Amino acid sequence: MFACQRIAASAISKRQFHTIPAMLAESEGLFGKLNPWAKKEQPQQQVTPAQHTSEEAKVTFNVKYEDEDDIVSWKRTDILTDAAELESTVKSVILQHVQGANETNWKDLPVSDINTKFQILKESIKQTGKEVPNYELDGFETTRDVLDFFKSEKTLAEKVTVLDYFEENRESLPSNLTFAPKQ
């Protein structure tokens, strides 16, 4: 026997049958709690006057603020420019971080290990004050490349534009790669 027939058989008229779900959805009954669109009466909340009055004392805190020391840079503030001093600094870094490096072969060692390359460059930047731009990082294959970069006159203080980069590296760039300045 179908559910409709059972309900009809239990003395609920057809009119009540169709209105009961609507009444249950609007009420606080089972369907009303599950139906998010059911109309729910909101209880009236009493509005009380504000608690603060002008007679109450205001609380103030006596706090002394101290300026913290400036963040100290991990790299040198001045940039080394003396070629002999730069070479000795980079040499000491290479001798410290590259396995198998000694006084005779320190200029011709490969830096294929990424961690070793990172340690050499980080320590060299720290001690010389000269930063290495991201586009130069892949060019360091030997310790001589690192030394040549740090001994070069080019610094990051000079603003290098994209056009300058394209003009300087025209031979090494693909022939179909061009730079068109914005007009």
C-alpha cells in the first residue's frame, strides 16, 4: 500500500494533507529547523542605553615606546672596488666552501653543485657588498666566472634597462628575439 493511501486512510483530508508540509516548514517543528528559508520569528531584544557616561573616569596607560634598532643588513654596506682586495676576498670564500680547492687551482674549479654555488655567492655578496642579479646566476659555471663577475666594474648601482641588456647580449640571444620599446 502506498504512503498516500495510508495517510488518506488515517482520516486526514486531502486539504490537510497538502497544507501540513507548508505549516511544518514555517513552524519551529522538524521541517522548520531544517529549512533555511523558513520564516523564523526573531525575539525582540531590549535596547539599553549606552554604558559610558561622561562622569566615568577615562583609563589611560603610561607606556613608553622605544624605537628599536635598525635592522642590520647581512651584507656589507660599502662595495669593495679594489681588484686585489676583491680577488683575495673571493679566493678566501672559494677556499673555504669548495672541496679540493687549494692555492694553485682555486680559479679553475667547477661549481656545478647548487648548494656550493649558493654558499660561494652568498658569502661573496656578504663580504664584498656587490649583489648578483638573478639573470647572472646561470652563467656561473666555474670559480673563475665568479671571480670575474665580482672583479668587473658593473655594479647594481648602475641601472640596467631591458634595452641595454638586449644590446649587450645580442649575439647570445636567439635571432627571433627582439625588443620593441613602448611608444
